Amino acid sequence: MELRNDPLLGRSVIVAPGRAARPHAFAPQSIADADPDCPFCPGSEHTTPGELLAFREVGSLPNSPGWRVRVVPNKYPAIARNDVVPNDEISGDTSICEPDCVQPAYGAHEVIIESQRHVEGLTGLSDDEAAEVFIAYQQRLQAAKADDRLRYATIFKNVGPSAGASLAHTHSQLMAMSSVPRSAQAELDRARDYFDRNGRCAFCDLIERERKAGVRIVEETDELLVLCPYVSRLPLEMCLLPRKHSAQFEQISAESLAHLAHVLRSALTRLEAVLGRVAYNYIIVTSPFDTLSTGHYHWRIEVLPRLTTMAGFEWGSGCYINPVPPEEAAAMLRRRQLAASFRR
Amino acid sequence: MELRNDPLLGRSVIVAPGRAARPHAFAPQSIADADPDCPFCPGSEHTTPGELLAFREVGSLPNSPGWRVRVVPNKYPAIARNDVVPNDEISGDTSICEPDCVQPAYGAHEVIIESQRHVEGLTGLSDDEAAEVFIAYQQRLQAAKADDRLRYATIFKNVGPSAGASLAHTHSQLMAMSSVPRSAQAELDRARDYFDRNGRCAFCDLIERERKAGVRIVEETDELLVLCPYVSRLPLEMCLLPRKHSAQFEQISAESLAHLAHVLRSALTRLEAVLGRVAYNYIIVTSPFDTLSTGHYHWRIEVLPRLTTMAGFEWGSGCYINPVPPEEAAAMLRRRQLAASFRR
């Protein structure tokens, strides 16, 4: 067993391969079957809020069938463009808090419906279809950035109930906020600090080091690197990074977007080859909108298979227990098959 | 909706009551039924590693029936007292890392079996039985502290599969490590910083402020306060704190331990009155063993009902979405019933 600390991302993980022998420790959780009343299937456009963006067949009308990708506000938003003045009476005396301890949760919460077909993830789409999804991601991020009050946004995908998905039909979500969450800001501060001390981007250095070590690389192209992070919190966790320094996902070219969609699909296809149908999340992590100098940060996509459950230890200590060393995970993903030691 | 930041604990939460209307957003997850082959029931003592501590009937033999509380090493440990030298070849060039980036995961992982009876949690025990469990907690923490190589320990309980429990029979776990995990250390540093700036314990100040505000208090005794934290990450999250400054759980008196067991049982009984059988974790958070001055820190117990699933947004941003304002949660827990707005 090893304790691995990531000083940049502020993570601690115990790599404990013996735990994989524990009953149910490494059990892919099946994901939901199709919902006959799916609100994201064509013909149900009226059941969602009105569309913000759609890539459509010529002649088709908004909020009707004929779309390939469709973006709508989340019907049950976690955040909205409403001003709610925090209730000081409820907050009580906030003298312990910094000025931004409480604020109205101004923001946007959107759903990107990725296909008319009731498929479950990016692997159910073609490369061309996936590329159009990434164009939608970028356009919605740019739209959020155009709102001066929004500073931070992320795009994420939940596949399977145990990954937080309430609907099976392939979709992603955008959340944009007027401030940067605490732990995201702490990561940005550490990246800035590394840059100030070393004059280089910490993620660029990481990429160089990982390419030299080789053992955690899953896939590499001229533009992109997919690896299992040295401090992987979860079994078969992957991270996709642009090899060339790039801090803002919303600024990459259309060609790079199409290539990215292809490589992410390929990584997810590897994941499914190893584990079968599996619940997972992916998250696009990119610079806050108001970042003026961007030498210190690097956008990335994190892929998080949900094979394990966060228990009391992880909640209490912030330390994760990972039964699959990332070096073994990368080897399995490269070979597209589960290692014999994990077969049951 | 409000965005609430906790500068001390480094947490951000969007309080989004509208989300509770979302299908399945607030669904208590049922917990497993009894396992006929339970390894923690009397008669199965030989199926666990040999006991480290047991409170027994006079004349009963170690590793045989006759115990009331029994502590054994975890059969599938996440950490152990083995030295494993990190493999430099696998780590590759760790020049980006600080000196403690990787280290052998030296530590202890123990299971506290809390009753001979196959019940599911502290609420299935009497006050006297629960008090004995807390004596076992304290003795095992003291035993870990006696090992000079151990610096950090936590005791936690997982109830229900969705809270990470693989066995239903009531039990808790102790994890002790030779270093403090990153995010736990960051919290300690912030508490130290607050103390240096203000000359007071941040948690003592919090207790004073919360008692004045009143709206988040669930239960209060001469010694203890149970509240729903202002920045609650989860619906009906609770925090139990000693009202008088106390940094080290392992040093509190036997009388205080018995009172604590009673108050925690009462808080969990309230939780079950509101939600029925529910998956949850609780975690004892206390000072690292080698803390010399303890003016800045305060032990606590966090109670985390597992009604929601961590999805991509939470993983990516570190920001939680909580559909139940802690003020409403505290009111429901005080009244021991679900508010009409959450009934389905």
C-alpha cells in the first residue's frame, strides 16, 4: 500500500490493491434501462423548457423534432439567473466569515441533449455526432462567458444512477456561477503559485514527466494525452489533457474539438471494453472566465468511473482509498481488457 | 438559491430548495437486510482476524462468544503496519512533488463490532450499550496514539450500502495513518490561522454564533451542541460539537463519553424519525496525535445522511448542491418529522 499526495490538486489517496479482493469492492454498477416516457426523445420537446441552442435539419422548427443536438435550461435548476438577496436573519452574525461567505447563487444550469436517439453515452454516438456535441459545449460556454456576472463554469456528464443521472438518454450539463467554488479556487491558487516559483505551467511539467514515465499513459495523439493520474481517487480514473499549453477550453479550434471528441470517445470505449456498461462522470475543467493571464493553468477532462462508494473515511478525511493502482488501470485500458486478478 | 462558502472548512454549497421537487432528488435509500452468514454475529468469531479488544462476560474466552463490544483488524485493510517502500520506477520522476508526495501507507484499519445483536446502527442499542461502544472508540484511539509512527486517526461508521457499508451488522471503523491527508491538513492550517489572527478557537466562536442565531440548532445540552451546519453539503447533515473547548476526543472523561453516546443516539433517532431507515455515515474528527498546542482546534462528530448522489458537478467543482436549507433541516429534526413540502 502507498499513500500518494498530489500537492497541485490537493488530493491524498491510499493505493490499496488488497482491497480489490473484498466482496463487492470492484463491482461495476449497472445503469438504468430506457425510460418509455423519456422527456429527451423527439416528440417530447414541449416537456422541457424552451431551447437555448439546437443544431437542426433545415426547415425544422424550434422546440419540435428535427434536431441533432438540443440545449435547454435544466427544468430543476440548482442555480438560476435570479437575484435572491441572502437572508441576514437566517445567516445570523456572519462576522466569522469572509465577505463572500454568502451570496445570491446567480448562474446558469443547462442540459445538452446529445442525440435524438435514446442511447446512454458518447460511445453510442458516431465521431461526427460527438464532435457536434463538443461544438455545443463550446458555444454554451462562450454564451455563459458573455454574461459579465458569470465567472466560473464547468460542463459535466453523469451516466447511470450511481453517477447521479436521473435520466438515461445521453445528455450533459453546464453549470455557470458568479464565483469560483472554494476548492476549485484553491487549485487555481496552487497552480499560480507553482507558475510563480518555476516559471512553467505545472500541468505542462506533469505531461512531460508522465510521457517520460510512460506507465500511466492510456492513449496519446499529436494533440492529446489520456492518462491515469498518479493520485487517482477512483479505480480506472482517467485524465485527458491537451499536450500543448492551453488554459481555456472555450477557445480551442473546431478541428481540435472534433479530435477531442474522437479521443474522449475512444477512452470511454476502452473503459467499457474493460468494465462493460458502467456508471461514470466526466467533467471539463477549464479556467475561470475572468482569468487575465493564463500561463499557469491548463484545461482538462476528468473521467470518473463510479465503481466504489464514498464512505465515512473519505468524507471525514478527504483521503480516498483506491484498490486499483493507476499503473495497472492504464495497462488494462491500453489492452482493453480486465486484468486476470480482477476477474471474478 | 444561495451560494454559501465556509472559509474554515473550505467548502462551497449551493442551497437550492427547488431541486427537492426533482424526481428522486430526496429519496431515502433503503439499507440491506440481514445477512444469514454474518461474520460479526456470535459464533462466527473465527471468521475475523483475532480480537484487539473486547468487553466480555466474566469467564468467556477471547475470540469466542460472550462479548458485548469486539474490536478486530479489518480483514480487507486499506492500510496496515507493513512497510512498503514506494516503487521509484513506477513513480517516475517526482521532481514536481514535495518530499512527502509518496510514502509507504503505514497505519491501522480496525473494525469495532458494536453488539452481539444483528442490529443496524446505534439506534438499535441502549444508552448503556452505546456508551460502551464509545469507550472502545476511545481506547482504540489511545492505542493508536501510543504508536509513535501514527499521527492521524479517525473513527467512522457506514450504515447502508449507499453509505459504503458492505455488512449490515452494526460496526464502526478506525483508520490511523502516519501522515495527515491533504484536505484535513488544510482545515487544520485554516483553524490555526484563525486562532493566530483572533486569539480564539474558530469552532468556539462558531458555537457562540450558532447559539445566538438559534435557527440551525437541533439539540443542546450542558455539554454538547447538535446543529445543521450553515454550509451543509448534504440534506439533514448534522454536526455535534462539545460546547467547551476540547481538541482531543481521546481525552474526554468517561462521564462525557456516556453523555456523548446518549446525545448522538438521540440525534440519529431524530434522523430516523424524519426519514425512516436511511443510509448514513458519521465521523469523529479530532486533532492529529502530535498536535502540541490545541487552542485552535475542536473535535466534532459529523453525521452525513446519504440521500443524494455525488454527480459530475460536485466531483469537478468541489461545490455541493443541497436541496434542503439547513434551517429547514434543523426544524424538521427538532420536530422529528418531515416537513409537508418534502412529503411525496
